[in-house]
Amino acid sequence: MIKEQNSVHQTDISSASSSGTSNAKGIKLKKDWSSVRDVREGTEGTQVFGTRTLDKKDNVWNHNAWDNVEWDEEQEKSAQDKVRKQASNPMPLEEQEKYHREAAEFWNTFYRHNVNKFFKDRQWLGIEFPELIAATKLNAGPKKIFEIGCGAGNALFPLLTENENPELFIYACDFSSNAIDVVINNKNYDPKKCKAFIWDLTSTEIPEYIKPASLDLVVLIFVMSAIHPQDWNQVVKNVYKMLKPGGLVLFRDYGRYDMAQLRFKEGRMLSDNFYVRGDGTRVYFFTSEEIENLWGTKFIIEQNAIDRRLIVNRHRRLQMYRIWLQGKFRKVDNK
Ligand SMILES: C[S@@+](CC[C@H](N)C(=O)[O-])C[C@H]1O[C@@H](n2cnc3c(N)ncnc32)[C@H](O)[C@@H]1O
């Protein structure tokens, strides 16, 4: 594993939604419900069924994970102070340039070191995105899914394994050639059912393999955060162009003040809420409003949810506040 200044890199995302919890005897139970809460529903009376809520702070050590943990004012202020401190000492502009110019190369190095050992398979896909599982069902009919920024294929391969639909085809791309090599060399890679290729999501052209308005689902899992904010509009344009009218974007990414953001030391901030990790890869931390403003320009926002989780390491007496955002954006027409 690459040694990093900010050690939280992707271990944090592999735990998204799969962290499970444990029963009174400490036996690990597989989590089989979603903790996301749509920001448009407000906070009152929106308890998600099956979630584990921390009512008394003293109970925090009783379980490995708690859902929908609200922050008090003090905690919010402390997070703001940390980010203000990071912002008071950003990375000098002349140093930043190489992280933007060589973004794909830094991810290449990441996959050269980690191959497919870093991310866990996204076994929670079915909980958060049942639309994906529906497409794998025997009689689902012709379906085309495109996973963008697929990395080592941790979403692609669980879907291929699950698939019973003879008419499902999955495209997967990444701008890191090493990531695509890892995918193609996986023993479960089947060119009759999927196609992995190199493509940069910020390009002005859509991939040669994908016809305009041809896709049913586009999957973006912890990918937008790796993209420079000035390229986000191009991303939205590209995704819009490739989806069919009625097609859906499935989005999950880092939320503002997630533990991974607050851990950054000074000198790592590129611009507001955008950082470079110790291994040279970049990461942004979104708010729900930013998601709404960005995707709402061309899509109907069907879900814009926050997944706040307190992960507890009882052995090391650590409390880790995770914040992930999750969205579903529908293309309704062909503008
Ligand atoms: C944090 S990883 C997530 C990988 C995968 N989606 C997962 O959840 O396991 C971000 C991925 O996005 C890819 N990526 C970053 N910028 C990209 C771009 N402009 N075009 C395509 N892929 C990109 C990186 O190479 C990396 O594989």
C-alpha cells in the first residue's frame, strides 16, 4: 500500500454502507438496510427503518456503527475551524499544477501499487441502488449500464456475478490504464458481457463505444470527488448525452466534513474543499446543495441523500464520523 500523508484514502470508501453492526454479543451482523436520508425530507420524523440510532452518548461503545448521527453545534464549529485552518495554508499554486496535469498518472501509480487489493467489493450496491440489481434479473430485458471511474471493478464484478439477464451489457471505464488492465485481467472479466476501456470523463467527446442516448444507468461511485471542480459541468453534459431519456445516474461520494476531509494537514488544500492526498490523487468533499445545483441543471433529482455514520473502533477507542452523499438523477428528455 502506498504510504500516505492522509492515510484515510479509500479504506474509508470501502466501508461505505457495508460497515454492518454487531449484536449484543458483539457478533458482526451484515447490514441490509440503507441509512441514507433525503435532504429534502428535513430531519424531523424521518427515521429510516432499521437504522441504529445513538440516543445516549454513553452507549457509543456498545456497537461498531451508528446511523444518522447528528452533529451538535460544537462539533460543527470544530469542523469549520479545521477547514479554515487548512484554507489558511493551501498548497502553493506552482506546486498544484502537476497534480492537475498528471492526475491520471497519479491514479496509475495507485493501481500499480495496490492492484485490486485496496477497495472492497461494493456488496452494498443492492441496498443503495436496487435499480442495478433489477437490471440483472432474468426478465429485465435489454439493459446497458456504464460504470465510470470503475477502478479495479469492485462494482462491475459483483454485478456480473449476480447477473441472470442475458440482455444486460456493462461498460466500464477509467482514465487510469493500470486500472483498466486490472479489470481486464480479472478472471471474471467476460468480453461477451462487458467492455472495459480507458476514457477520461472530462473529455469533450463521449467514448466511441457508446452511442448518444443509449444507456439505462450510469454509475458514479467516488469518482466526481476526484475531478477538478472546473470540469464538473462537462461531466454532467457527457453523462446526459449518453443516457436514454428515462435513464438514471447513480451517484455516491464524499460529503462535506467527512472524517477524511478533517484529517488533511495544512499545505494539502488545492482550493475550497478540494485536496491532494499523500499519493497525489485529488479529492473533493461535496454538500447536498452543490449536488442539487450541479445535477439539477439537466436532471430531475430523485434522491439527494446524506449518509451520516459514526463508525466505532471499540478496541482502539476511536470514533470516526463519516459523511457520504448519495444521489439518483433522472434524465427525462433529450434537450
Ligand atoms: C476513489 S476511486 C473509485 C473507484 C471505483 N469507482 C470504486 O468505487 O471502487 C476514483 C476512480 O476514478 C478514476 N478517475 C478519476 N478521474 C477520472 C476521470 N477524469 N475520468 C475517468 N476516471 C477517473 C480514478 O482513476 C479512480 O479509479
